[in-house]
Amino acid sequence: MRSARGDRSLAWRWGASGGALLAALAVALLLLGAVHPGHLAVVQGMVAVALFLVASLPDEALSRGGSARGLVRALALMPLALLVGLVPLPPALLGWLAPGTAAAHPDQWWTLALAPWLVFEALSLWALLLGFTLGVGAWGAARRWSRDVADQALQGLLFALVLVAWVHALGGLQAVFGVVRPEQVPSPYYAPLVDTNHLGTLLLLLGPITTLRAAEGWRKRSDSWMLSAATALGALGTLIAIRAPGAYAGLGVMVVVGLWRWRGWRWGLAASGLMLGVARVAWWAWPRFVEEDWVRSAVGHRWDQWRDSPAVLAHYWFAGTGGGGYSEAYLPYSSARVYAHFTHVHSDWQEWVLQTGLLGVVALIGVLVLLPRASSHKVSRGSVALSLGLVGAFAHAIVDFPLQIPAIAMAVGAVLALRWTAFGRAQPTDPRGLRRLIRVVAVLVLFGGLWSARVQVVERQVRVAQSFSIAPDAALAAADQLARLAPWEPEVLLVRAWQAEVEGRPEDAALAAQEVIRRRPDDPKALRQAAMVLHRQGQETAAHAGLLRARARYPSDYRTLALLAEWVPREEGMARAEAWAEALRHWPYVGGGAPLLNAYRELPLGIWWVDALEDAPPWWSIFLGQELMREGDSELALLAFEQAVRGYGARTVTIPDYAVALARLGREDEAKAWLGSLFARGEDDLVAWVALARVSEELGEREPAVRAWMRAHQMMPSREIYALNAIRAAAAGSPEEGLALVERLRLAGGETPQVTLVAAGLERRRGSPGECVDRLRGLGATLVEVPGAEALLQQCLEECVGCQDAR
């Protein structure tokens, strides 16, 4: 009886520990990659529980886990490199080892890391990765006989990924998972089940398993090879469909390494040359013949960051920026002309070097030296497949940041652990020592979960504190909580400054703002907000100094540049105009043309503004041209539009006003040629039809204008302005033609109250005030909701003799 109970207890521990590990990974994937700190805290708690369950396995099972212990010992060098960033140093030594940190915190003791609190976030993520890898490794080493089960589980996961991705793609479901367009991805998340590029990492990680299984099954004439081959082809098709350039790079490196390792150096060298040639041809051909905008969006910002990386590394050469500190450290060295905020380098390898410096490179070399000693490998189908998957995932990490997504990092850690344990030779170890190690790591993972939960609370309270103008009481309560949980957050003092302003205590407000500048000289947003407080309290010198400090920390921040422009004395018109022009060169495409109109108040519209915006984003030249068109200066507007076209480069862009300006200046052939270049891309471009309609109206070609406006209305029925423009263009010939078009819209179900109002006006115009009254009365209760309808009804009633009794 006791033996039966022991067997049941052992079986329960086997199943519970393995199931807990699998559940943790599944939950991480389903929670959008566990990117959100609240989601991450849940996953960390689950992994801690799973580790305690693994630690409960019997000595006999854990005694085979020497390879898992060696694997974690090697990987532990990475977080040790991050820990060094928490060492505080005096200004002189800090200026030598970390000039960037010394510049951000001048004349004060500070840690090597720019933001030490972010290092704890990075360490909690590393604790999760090490814990999950250790748990899977210890379980895999203990259950060595189940390597086929692990193989089939990984293959099944790939099959599920491919199947659901294609169901969503073919079914048109765009919300979550699989083949989605990049602009439809929720911006806060770069999760494997949402973002296509990171989905590619999972496909590369798991794809070789099914591919080699299919090859082996075909050689042995096994019945399972067809399903494996279908899954492998589905994975390849998904890679092609999601258009992830990093995944293509990973696939190429995987092929090269595989041939080099298993077919010899000649095959590897030949494959390398072939892959480089294909990549070079694709790099040349794709933007010329396929989708230049997509290539720019996928590669352009990455290249800007990589180009700036040497400058960042030069200022953080010894211990790096610190874990998680890249986004803050990068701002002063960014060469991006337009405001942009990057949280990652789009290269995990570069990000590791930038965040850990020379020490991180040494740690990485140490991992590469110690890792082969963790287990004595034997080459088998399973080990080859897992190795190729790791090569593909790590190659993808060269051009993206998949390993910064907790769920993907856990999946890579699981494959790494299985490769070094379940598919390697067993290594005996002291089970009690391994059990202690597992429990210690479990406690670290648990503390990491608590830290993640604290981060979620802090992020929420920071948002509440920033909304002081809307809810001051809630902001004050949030500031009090921040003072306990994260006293380094600038909102702790900013809320006090804003409260002092409201209560009429200018001296206290200024003191709090000055304290923000003293405590957080590294935070451009806090510096800008503190400078605004000082400016409102009349301390112009201190405010200007704080704002200049903010600009030095973030030279591309358009908000700071706009404030500097506003603070230039109004009598210095040219200086204000030049400051506004500098701000516009960094202004993103938000807020319409309002900031441009603010800038124009400093100097009248003219050629000066065209020249001043030559290096600005091209949309500002478009806005400038539109304003010049309203002023009636078509010739100068054309110069602005041509400047915008040059700014867009070789791309064919749709600027309706450009063609209108050409037509207005009598250059009809050039206007039509421009329109032809737009329609050459296809006839589904809404703005191209709008451009054709406007140019046709400018040239007096009424019928083409009506047809173009109606086509635009058909493409976007919700924009009734297109239908109204079509009626207006038709009515330019006669009211009857406009009314005929209204009848067409009515039969098609496109008559809106606004269209009815226009039709009533046409009835009055053709001398039928009774028909005008009938149409307006047909609006019923909605009549009062249509601007101008009641006034028109009154006019038509006065003109309609037979309508007097019904007035």
C-alpha cells in the first residue's frame, strides 16, 4: 500500500512539475508575450511554483541533472555583468568609465548604470529566463526517456502556430495572432501572437524539428512524414506571408550553419556565397520593383539606430548603459531628424553590448567557453533539429529584439535546456545541491515577480500623477504612493509644484521645480515640465537653463524646441521665426498644420519659409504649399510642393494640391502626367481620385470631375463630402443635372440630410420653392440638426405662394 501511494505521489510530482512549466509558457504566449509588467508578474509567479515542484522530484531523478546545473552556471555570467552597473562611483571615476552617465548626472556620485531602477527590471527578466531554463533542463534530464515526447510537443506547437496563423489570414481575422499587417499591431505590444516579425522567431525556432522529422520519415517510408512535411511547408509559407526580413536572415544563417556543420566547410562556404548574393539582389530589387515604403519602414529606422550605436558605446564603454537603460541613454546621440523614441535597438546582440559594455562582451565570451562543457553532446536527429532552431532564432536576433519578449525568451530557454539535457549525454550531480539551486532560483524568480507587480503599480500611478490638471486629488494620492514605491520618479515633486501653483504659492512651486532639475538632470521630459513651472513663476533665467538642459538630453524633442521658440521675445521676429523653423524640422506628423500656422505668425508667408523648411519632413512643405494656395500664390506653392516631392525621394507620392497648382499655372500636360503616374499604381487609390476631381474642376472639365468625385464617394461612402462635391460639380452646368445626381444617390441609399439640404437649395435655384419646402419637410425632426436647413426653409416658404397656408 505504501509503495502504491509512493508511486502515485511520484507520478503526481512528475506530471505537476512538467505541466506547470508548460502552463507557464502557454500563459506567457497567450498574454501577448508577457510584455506588460502585470502579465509578466503572473508568469513569474507560475514559473516560481513550477520550480518548487521540480525541486520536489526524488534524488534519483535530480541526480541526472548535472548538465542543467552547468547550463545555468554558464548563463549566470550574463546577469552578473548587469549587476556591476549597480556600483556607485565618484564623479571623476564615473567620468572615465561611463562618460554618458557622468554627463547625465554631473558632479555627483552615481551608479555605472544610467537608471539603476531599470537594472532591477532587467535582472527580474533574467531571473525568469534562468529559472525557466533550469526547470525545463532539470525536468528534461530526469525524464530522458521522454525525448520523443518533447520532440512531438515542440512539433505540435509549431503545427498549432501555423494552423491558427493561416486560419486567421484566410479568414480575414486581424485582431490577434498570425498574419497581420504591421500598422494593425497594437503599439504597446510586440508579442509573438500579434507581431509578425516575432512570430517568425518562433517559426525558425521550431521549424527544423518538423523538417528533419519529415526527412527522416520519408527515408524510412514512415506514415507520419506527410503530416510533418505539410507542417514544415506551412511554416515556410507563413514566413513568406508575414514578410519578416529578420526571419529570412535567420533562415539563411540556419541553412549555412547546417551545411557547414554536417556537410563540410566547402558546402558551407558555397552556401554563404549564395545567400549573400541572393540577399544583395533582393536588397537592390525589392525597393525598385515591390514595396519601397515597406522596406523603408522595416529597415530605415533600424539602420539609423545601428549607425548611432558606436557613439552610444563610446560613452558607456566599460559597463554599458545598464539593463533597460538604452532608451534613455540613446536620446542625446540619436541622429533621427524627426522626433522618435526607441525602447530597443532592433538587435538583441547590439543591445546587449550597449547595455553591458566591455564587461558584457567578456561575459558573453565566458558563456561560449563554458556552455560546451555543460554537457557532452551526441549528434542525433533531435539534437541537430534543436541546434538549427537555436541558430535561426539567434540569427533573427541580429536584426530584431525577439529575446526581449519574455515569452519568446522562455521558448528559446526551453529549447536550449532540452538541447543540453534531454538530447545530450547524462551528467551525474549531487541532487541536494541541484535542489538547493532550484529553490534559490525559484525565490529569485518570485522576487522578480513582486518587482514586476511594483512596476505595474508605478506605471499606473505615474499616468495618474501626470493628469493633475484633470484630477488633482487623484494625482496627489498617486504622488504619495510614488514617494513610497519609486521616490526617484519626477512626478513626486512635479505634483507638489503644480499644487503650489494652484494654491498661489509661487516660491514653493519654483523650489519644487528646481529640485526636479537637481534630482533628475537626466530626464528631458521632467526637465521640460519643471522649466515650464519656473517660466510661469517668472524665473526666466532658471527656466531657460532647464530647457536648454532638456534639449541637450534630447536634441530631437520637438516639444522642447517649440517652447524655446515661444520663449524668444516677440520683438525679435526673425529669431522667433528661425527657432520655429528649427522646431518644425523635428515635428512629427501630428496635430495637423497648427504648429506651422503658429510659426507663420512670426514672418509673413514667402520664399523664406520655403527655404527654411528644406530639411524638414516633406509634409511640412505640403502644408506650406496649401497655405500659399489659399493666399493665391500658386507659383510659390508649387515650389513648396516640389520640395516635398524631393523630400519623399524616388517614391511616387499623392499630393493633390501639387497637380492643382500645375493646372492653375497653365501647365495642364504636367498635371495630367502627374495624375497618370498616380493611377499607374492602380485604380484603388482614393486620394488619386480626389486629385483627379480637383484638377478636372480647375481645368473646367465638369463631367470628369463629377465622375471622379462619385468614384471617391463609392470608395468611401462614409465621407459625404465627396458626394456633395459631385453634386456641386454637376450643378455647375445646371440645377437639373445636380438634382439628377441627387436622385441617383437616393436610389443607391446615399441620400443624407446634408445632401437633401443641397438638393433643396438647387430646387430654389431653379425656381421651384415648393419642391424646396417638400424636401426640407421630409427631414422631419432632423431638420433642426442640419445647419442652415431652417433658414433655407423660411426663405423657400416666403417665395412659395401656394405654401403660405402651411407656413
